[in-house]
Amino acid sequence: MGYPQAPWTLKGYAFLSLHLVEIAKASPFIPVELAIVSTIPGKTLGGVYLSQYTNGSDLTYNELIVVAGLVSWRGTIGSWVSHIYVDNPDSVAGGREVWGLPKEMADFRWESGESGSVTVRQGDQLLCSWRSTGRFSLLRQQFSFPSFSQQNGSFLLFNSTAQANFGLVSASLDIPQSSPFGRLIDSPPVMAVSADSLDLKVDAPRIVAN
């Protein structure tokens, strides 16, 4: 497969919804070696991320990421990606072979581009659909966030840095119970964000435990 070496630089736009996930529901999707971080009693912070990476990216593709929750390892807190879908086989190969992420292929249909309407399917299975309305624009900002993954018996840690024109949006997220993550993300978002003119850098991972 012809994927680029890490780090990857990706440009486009994205939407993110944050959800309070019951720890009891998140734990089957998270390795027992990692401690789940509680944001309020009995719940952790999960999320759904939808993006389209366009011209200027190391690879052009669409992406759906599901974060089962926040985890910690020896004092470091990061996200745990339980499900991830793209529509470029090179991205699948790179995600699996470089970052140890469980990428799978799926089909994405953006109805209104950056205005925020997308449906994601895997064959006949509806994974989720997203629609956002309204936008309260924020200043252009930069955020860095660590994530954990697992590959060949080792735990990896990598950092992602996103710079974008962020905005708060009203979002409607439909995830059927039959979706692979339908029983994980089953509550309305506590916050939904859009990211226009997104510049995302995903660093190479490092091994933190065998």
C-alpha cells in the first residue's frame, strides 16, 4: 500500500460531538490494562469525529472516529479509539501498520459539505448519520491531544495537533442500535463542534508498554 510515512498532515474540515459514556458500557471496548478516567461518577468522556481531508493532505479521504472514553497509563491521559472507518485503503493500511488503529472501510455521503450533513455506511449497515445546524464561531485555535492504541501486544501513544476555525453547532447524531458502536454512544452530545480550515498533524507513535 502507498501510504506516507508518519507524521501525517491532513487538511479539510471536521465535526466532533462529545458524549458522557457510562463506564460500564465503555469498558468492553477498552483494554483492561488501561484505567478508564471518570469525568463524573460512573461516566467517562467519549466522542464521535467526522472529517473530510481534501487538497493539501498527505492522503485525501473521509474518516469516522469513535472514542470509547478517556484512559490513563502511568499518569498520562489520552483517548481510546474503539472504532474507526475511512474510505481509502491506503489510510486503512497506514492506520493499522503505523498507529495500530482498527481502521475499516466504509462509505461516506456528504450532502452539504461543510454545512454538516453526512451519512456513513458499511455495506448495508448504517453506522451513523450526522446533521448540524447553526454555528457560533470561535477564534482560530490550536489543540493537542494524546491517544493510545495497541499493536502486536504493545501499547502505543501518539499525539495529534489540530488548528482550525472552531465553532459551536447544534447537532443531530443518529446511531442505530445495530451499529457496532450503537450501544456505546447512546446519549445526546453534551457539546458539538465544527472545525473549518482544519490543519491536523498526527505524529508517529511510540511504545509505552509491552
